[in-house]
Amino acid sequence: MRHVYVRGILSLIWIVAAVVSGISGNFEMAALYLVLGGVFLYSAYATWKKEKKGDK
């Protein structure tokens, strides 16, 4: 379960980096960071659902 938390935290860091890059005007990097954050967030969510389903 720890890896789910780590992936969630990493996704939040990437999304914050996307916001900071967007504010500074570097929209190409903001888009990249947003995609990376989304991938990490999806990975954490999918793993969490899979582990939760296995508990039942």
C-alpha cells in the first residue's frame, strides 16, 4: 500500500510543477508535467482499486 501513497505524492508534485510552469509561461513543460502527473495519478488509483478489490 505504501507504493500507492508514493505514487500519489509524486503525482501531486508533478501537478504542482505544471502549475508553476504554467504561471511562469513555459506552457510546453507545463503540459508535459501535467501528463506525467496524470499518469502517476492514474497508476496510483488503478493500483489502489486493485488492492481494495482483493481485500473483499
